[in-house]
Amino acid sequence: QVQLVESGGGLVQTGGSLTLSCAASGRTLGNDALGWFRQAPGKEREVVAGISWSGRTTYYAVSVKGRFTFSRDNAKNLVYLQMNSLKPEDTAVYYCAAERTRDAGLVERRASSYDYWGQGTQVTVSS
């Protein structure tokens, strides 16, 4: 079992930046594909970004590509989502997720594939 706890959300103006963190406990994330998802009110949960457990392969949704950066520090069991040039449409609850895998290059985009989820952190971008 692994527990995930997100932090770093908050209120920011359009064009601002935030860095979300996700801390894992219970076991290491060294063999987990990881993902960041978000859910806005009245909308379905959507993938924001994914990263393989090797860290060498990433995926970004078109809406955030070039603005968000997903990184991981396996030694510290921490995961980060650097968000720049934020827009009002980025407003949502952001979740990190983990899926244990033997595939070092796997990047999973489907929420249903993830086994572990954090409780979420609210990001609000004001116009």
C-alpha cells in the first residue's frame, strides 16, 4: 500500500505559477508510473501529465504542454508538477496517482489504470 498526499495548491492570478508536490509513504515509488489528473466542477477527471518510473518518458495533455513540467525524485519519494503561465481554465482539484508496474517506460493516461490516489489539492486561477 502507498499513501499519496498532495500539497502546494492555492489561489494565483492568470499568468502566475504554482508547484504542486505529492509525497508518498508506505513504500517507495521507484517502480510506479505516476500521473497528475484534475477535475473541475461539473467536469470529468482528466489527465494532465504522466511519467514513467524511470523518469525518462513523460506525457502532457495538449492543454498544458509547454506550461507544465512533471518531475519525480525517487530517492525522496516525491513527485512535482510545476505549473507556469496558469490560466483560469486550469482551475480544478489536482490529484496525483500511482500505478505499480514492471515496465520502466510505461506512461499511463487512463485514470482507471491507477491504483493509488491522493486526496487532491485545489488550484484556483483568477482572471
